[in-house]
Amino acid sequence: MARIELKVPFAEKDEAKRLGARWDSGRKVWYVPDGIDASAFSRWLPREPDITVRSGSYFIAQTTKICWRCSKSTSVFGFILPAGHESLEYDNEDEEPDTWYRHEEPTIVHYVDNLLPAIAARIKALTPHYRIDFSKTTKSSYWMNHCEHCGMKQGDFEMYCDPGGTFYPMDEDDASLILLHKFAEPFGCTGSRMYGDFPFEYMRGARL
């Protein structure tokens, strides 16, 4: 189970400590120890992030690619949502989005941000090399892969947006290189989605 971290103002640290919170000096953050009821810390619990994509279940996709910097094969990860997922859409260009639209085909999500904490814990349990970092290309931060050998960022564009890219398979053989880990729990994030005639059904684990 992922550790619950708290956002405690300095002026309230003594009260948080009295209730049982502990201080992680390495990460400079207060947290709820195992066995302590988190409801006592409700005022300091982080708010759920705004999301624009949601699903009742999801896949973490795993495969390998050649790092552009060190030329070694490195594991890379991403998110695939099954048919039935929803996206928050704008009714017109001048208003806030207010309609959840259901999609009847799977999608590959990229440029992921505002990942729900439970999902972040899942991906962190699989790899330390998929994490938030800043992209000079997009001038934004998002969850991205890093080479497990040299640590270099492996940006999303080549992997997700170029046909034939790591997570943009064009045929059955390329799709079969992708392993899917299925999780029957809610998914939510902000991010871009890709639709098209990619052979999802040939990915390993797609039919579980």
C-alpha cells in the first residue's frame, strides 16, 4: 500500500505530530504511519488532481526500446485504456469542459499528468524509471520513461506519435512485443489519447 503523504504548514506541524504523523527528513514531508487512521489528518490530505480521462480499469503496457543516447535496450512503460473509458470534452471552445464522452475503442494515453495517486503507486512499484520530468521539447512536465542504464529521458513523441513507434505498433508482430498488466481499479489522469487501427488485440495480456 502506498504511503499517505501530507501537506502540513509549518505552523501546524506540532499538531500533526501530536496526532501521530511522522516526519521524513530525507524527503522533507510529513506522512501517516501504517496502522494510523488517515481520517484524523483530513485537513492535510492532498486533494485529488483534476482529470480529463477516466476508466474503470486500465493496463500498464511494458516493452523495450533502444535508448537514443547509450544505445542499450531499456524497459519502457505506458498506459492503455480499454473500450468504455471516458474523456472530458468541451461543448464549445469558449466554455469549460463539462461533458464526459464514452469511447468504444481502446486508447493509448501519453503526455500523462495529474495521475491519480493510486495509479502512481502502481507504476512506481513496477519501475523507478517512469516518473515526472521536464521536457524542453514540450516545455512542460509529464510522466516519462528514463533509460535504466544512463538515466536519459525517453520522450513520448517518438514512442507514441510516430507510426511504428514503441507504443504505436503497425502490425501483429510489433504489437506482440508489448506486455499488458491489467488492473481492475479506477484510472484517472490528464493526457493525450491516440485512436486508430492499431492491433491492440495482439498485445500480450489483452484478452485477460
